[in-house]
Amino acid sequence: PPLSGKSISLTIDKSLQVLGEKALEGKRGAIVAMNPKNGEILAMVSSPGFDPNVFVEGIDRETWGDLTASKEHPLQNRALSSQYPPGSVFKIVVALAALEEEVVDENERIFCGGAFSLGSARFQCWKKYGHGHMNLENALVESCDVYFYTLGKRLGIDKIAQYARRLGLGSATGFDPFIEKDGLIPTREWKVKRFGVPWQAGETISSAIGQSFVLVTPIQMAAMISAVFNGGSLYQPSVTKTVGEEDEKKVRSLPPEGMKSLQMRSEHLQAVRRALTGVVNAPRGTGKKAALKGM
């Protein structure tokens, strides 16, 4: 005879989930919204998606062929298994690594004239004529590439990788072991094993602004940002809030799983948080279009 399973409740906020799905309608991309206090996933969207109801009674060959052959890859959960170059969001990693390793302090001013020279190569800043003298907060607020090229050179790729991994990048979060991807945080050793050639200094410069070989997943970035803003606790993301016991009268609340500390100084996390708030709210912030009144 059929037996009822345990009742469960999810962490998903239905209205937020619907909002996310509407925002990505007709687009390719992913959205992950996480409660930074405990790792609970409030919304997770991957677009384009598919109607799971077509699988209930057995999918016909034509529909299956359309799904698997589509260039839009609707069966792929982009939030968990698409790996993207993080770009300027990776500057958070480099900023924290540089502060922790004491290769810079938040008040040191580094000059940006629009380009960074390394041997005969020149690496451009996104601002053609440069930002002038930048401290850590200014550099994050205005996303100055030259400032982070400089920090990248001081740190080296292996130190950058060490802190990227500490922040949860380069390995799956543990949310879904079957489909989640690791991303890629390169090192000198990795490149020799992968390509049989040594790491180049210029590759460190590009990696310092989240380019070159660096790849991350959206869920990794949500976990990382949450850890920076909650004071240094990196949570394993979860969607299960409660599970009913066998008699259905007791409900067991699940505690946050897999939490580990970033083990970074609170003043360094605070300096980066302050700057990231400025990214959205300061007049020169590169994310000021995201500012919301009263937030």
C-alpha cells in the first residue's frame, strides 16, 4: 500500500522566485538569492528552463530531441553548473588577500594612469585615462583595474588562489553533488599539469580582475558574498528548512550545515564591506544603477 513520506518545507520564497523567473524571461542566465545568516536559498532561477511535467508519463522522442539539441541548453542548471569568468567581482578576493597578507593597507594610494606595464606588455584599465591615485575603498568603489593589477603582481597567483579557495571558490559548495561544478581557480602547478607549460606573469595580472583562466558558478558567488557580509561564515547552501517526523506532529528544524570560518580579520572584512556598499551607493560607484531608496 502507498505510504506517505515525511512532509518538508523549503527555504524558497515563492514571491521572490516568481520575480526572478520573470526577470530572466526570454534571457539566458541565472539568479541565486541567499540568506547570508544561514545559507538558506531564497530563490534560484536558471533560464531558459523546461516544463518538468513532460517527463511524468514518459517523454516522447521528438520532445527529448528538442530539449537535448537546443542551443539554449534548457536542461542545464546554470546556477549550479555554468562556469563563468567572474570579472570585477573577483576583486573582492584580491582585496582581502592583499589585506590579510599585508602587501597593502587600506590607506595606501596607488596611481592609475589608465594602463599597467609589465615588461613590454600593457594592461589597460577600463577607464581610458585612468583614475588617478586610488586607495582600497576608492579602487573597489570605482572598480579600478590598475589598482588590482598591482595587488595581483604583489601577491602572485598561488596566494590569490589560496584566498579564493578559502572564500569557497574552486570547489563545489555541496548543494547538489550530482550536477554542481567546481569552477576553476588556477595555480602554477595546475597550468603545468594541464598544458605542460609554465605560468606567465601576465596571466596573474589578468586573473587579478577575474579573467584569464578563472571560472566560478553563480551559487559559489552567492555563498562568497554572504560570507563577506555576515562577518566571515561560509555556509553550505540549502533549500530544506524543516522535515516532519514519522508521526507528522513533530517537525524537525534543520540547522545550517557545513559552516566554516573564513578566518580573516574582522577589520579587513569590514573595510571591504564598506567599499562594496559604496559600489552601489557612492556617486562614482560602478553599481550605482542598482541603488534602492531606503536600502
